[in-house]
Amino acid sequence: MINGKKVLFSGMQATGNLTLGNYLGALKNWVTLSDEYECFYSVVDMHSITIRQDPATLRQRARKLLTIYIAAGLDPKVNCLYYQSHVSGHAELSWILSCFTYMGELNRMTQFKDKAARHGDNINAGLFTYPVLMAADILLYQADVVPVGIDQKQHLELTRDIAERFNNLYGDVFTVPEPYIGKVGAKIMSLQDPSKKMSKSDENPNGSIYLLDDADTVIRKCKKAVTDSEGVILYREEQPGVKNLIDIYSACMGKTPEDVVREFDGRGYGDFKMAVGEAVVSVLKPLQEEVARLESDKAFVDLIIRENAEKASYHAAKTLRKVQKKVGFPVRIP
């Protein structure tokens, strides 16, 4: 615990552009968590390089993501918003934990198999040991809870196994994290294939609405959204495209799906898609304006980066010193 609060850790990769799904499903809900938890939100740029990145683009995207964190309402004086690469403890703890992780466990990670299939020309060791670095991210801050989606659940289970294995050998060193069970964010699907989540890596640019898309682009993408030939606006599995648009409108307008169905009863898909687009624009516009304001205040953002890196490093060092002593590393002479 820190300051009498349980610790929560989460992060996002500095690759691609954040989507409306990232915002409505996660980021929007992070804003309220600092009342209950001491929150660490990392820009996980070290994870990003398991796939080849253009250096200048990665730096730009990392800063943009940190700026979006702040613009979305995460107070950098209350939450710790930092670059993973600015805290060397992530890499140091990852190496130690890799010596307590079994090859068989990593071989079972389904996400490695998926990524290896998509990046067959670059199946590197970092891609394989990615879950160990993720475990280090979490355990470094003694996180009590971690918000995880279905695709990360297996990694959290491995983190728990590693923590318990280490604790069984050396005593009560790590907090064993639990999945965060709280308010569930809206699950937003692709506008072009509503059987898949909206993704920043979608090959079809019309499938995802990005947080920095301008109003015209948002409206155009909503107008092109896949629906069906039934012509009625109902919230049911048999109409996944319409159901997804209802979820988007509901989340943006703060209404229930039932309210939305009543509101658009008897109206056509064209009217509904336009209304969805306008609702999304109304949510994204203030966020985009705040991003622009922050980007014009370089000194302020630089200060946040420096101060939050120092805060994260302070807490990381406390855990790392304890772990280093337990495994037998010589004590550092000040």
C-alpha cells in the first residue's frame, strides 16, 4: 500500500494510435480510480520494440500517449504517469524474474503464438519473454490490482505464479496481484467487422475511430459502418453492427441501450449513423483541444515527465533493493 491506498498498475503501448475503443473501454474509467487506488499508468515503450519501430516515430507516439493520458483527465499530480524506459528497474527486475520463469510456461502463452504468426520474420527473444517484463512491470510497484482484458488474463496468471514462486523461496517479497474488478467499460467493436474488437492495428482504416480523428473523418467512418438489411434499430446479437453502434452512442451520451432503441424507434440507419458520429465528435473534441493545448506547453509536459519518472523510480527502487538482497546480489556501497 502507498499513502494508505492499494496500488493499481496499468499501461498502454506506444504503438499505433489510440482508438475510441481504448478510450471508452479503459482510459475513460481510469480517471475515477485515483480516489480509491494509488495509480501507476505507464507508457510501455519497452514492450513496443518487440516489433521493429521507427525511432523518431516511437518517441513521438510515446509523448503523444502520455499527453493523451493527461488530456483524458488523469491528474499527473495524483496519478504516476511515466515512460517505462525511464525506470531502469523494469529491465533489472525482468532479468531476475526470468530466472524464476519456466520455458514451458512461456511456451503456453497464446499471445506469443499469435504475434509470432503475424511477425514471422522477427520472432525475437523479447517477444518470447514479453510476459516476464509484464510481470516485472506489475510486481515492481507491489500492485494489488491490475485491470486486464481477456487477451492479457493469461499474462496476469503467470505474474501471480512467478510472485508466489518467489515468495515461497524467499518470504513475503511481492504482493500477489488480483485482476481489477470494477466498472466495466464499453466494449467497442470494429465498424467494419463487428465480430472483432476495435483495434489500433486494424488493417482497414475505416474499422477504427482514432482519438485524434477530425470531425469529418469520424462522421465518414460512422456512415460507412457495417449494419444489415433488416432496417430496424434493435439491441440484439442478430444485428452485431447495429448493436455496436448502439454501444458507442450509449457510452458517448451516457444512456442505456434501451434508451437509445426508444430514441431511434422508427428512424433509419442513415439518421442513426449520423447521430452516432456527432455523439463521438462531441466526446473527442474537448479531448483533442486539451491535447493541442498541452502540446503547446512543452515545459509543463517535460516537468511532468521528469517528476513522474522520479516518483516511479523511487517506488521501483524499494522493491528492487529487496529483491536483489534476497537473491544474493552484493549490497551497493553509497
